Amino acid sequence: MLHKTQTLLWLNLSMAVGMATSVFTGQLRVFIEIGSLELVFPASNVFFAFMTFPVTDVIADVIGKRDARLSVWIGLAAQIVTVAIIQVSLLLPGDTSALEPFALGGWRVLLGSTLAYLTAQLWDIWIFHWIKERFTGDGHLWLRNNVSTCTSQTINSGLFIAVVFGLDSLPAMLLGSVVVKWAIAFVDTPFVYLVRSVVRSQLAKDHSESAGMLGGARETKRDRTGVEV
């Protein structure tokens, strides 16, 4: 269990950091021109997409839905704590001007993130397992990872932009957000395979150590009684 605990700790740390940084980067708009097409999206898309959804996919695939859902709540808790720290810091005497842009925006980002994040993550975990149980089994991780991530990220972007930037910004920003998040989903597929392999190797160590301890206990009991149980 030690290796499983350590693995979950690192994966959940990624979730927490991804959610906490979205408080600061969620209000920043990024503009990218591709020919005559201009893509506009929140800066948080880059870090959020890479550090959260792949993590829950790996946990759901290797460890189980229960631990994946727990990771979702850990990420949300990290964001709430970050916003709370900002609000408390603004009450302290001294120059707090560096945090003023996040005074009201932090709560708006928190509201938008909470609604978008929970809806999209719970959908992501459900559709990931539905595809695995109905179609792919343990194979074709790339398929269920990309389908679950692309659909959930679209849900996430739509809800987040509507709450944080307003419905008027939805048509202009949704395309950019979806393009960036889908691109990240495709690019991070090898990373998901790598992380899954590492997680499986850590869980195998737990299994091997448990089997060794059990075998040692049986040998000790046989030595004492002369009969193997």
C-alpha cells in the first residue's frame, strides 16, 4: 500500500497545483493568430488541461473510479483554499495592490471553475469507464482518454467562459479554448501511457511485497508447527 499511497500523493499534487494556478491564470486572455484565424482562450487552459484531466484518467483506469472522484474533490479543495488565502491576505495591513486583480475575480473564477470542473470531471470519469466497459476493455487507452477528455474539456470550457467572462464572450472564446484543449489532449496521450505504466509498476511492487510478507508468515508458521497452512 505504501507505493500506491505515494503514487496517489504525486498525482493529487498535480491536481492541486493545476487547480490552484487557475485562480491566477483563469482571468488572463491569450491571443494566438493562425493565418487569418485568431484564437482567444483563458491562460489557465494550458496548465489546467495538462495537469488535471490526464491525472483522473490514469487513476480511473489503473486504480478505480472511487480514487479518481476523490482526486476531483482534492483539486477543488486546493482552489478554494487558494482563493481564501488571497482574500485573507487582502485584509492584512500594507500594500496588497498585487492581489487586488484577484479580489473579485478570484470568487468569480472559483464559481465558474467549481461549476465547470465538477460537471466536466464527473462526466470525464463516467464516460471513460463507460467506453472501457462497453467497447475497449483494458486496451485502446488512447481512444477512451481522448474521447473522455475532449468531450469533458468542451463542457468545462463552455461553462467556465460563460460564468467568468459572460455569455457575450462565449462565441469568441469557446473555439480557441476547445482547439487548445483538444490539441493538449492529443499531445499528452504518450504522457498518459507513460504515467499509467509507472503507476502500474508501483502497484505491482505493493502486490509483490504483500505476497512476500504473506509467504514469509506462512514459512514461519510452518517452521513452528511442522505443518504448512
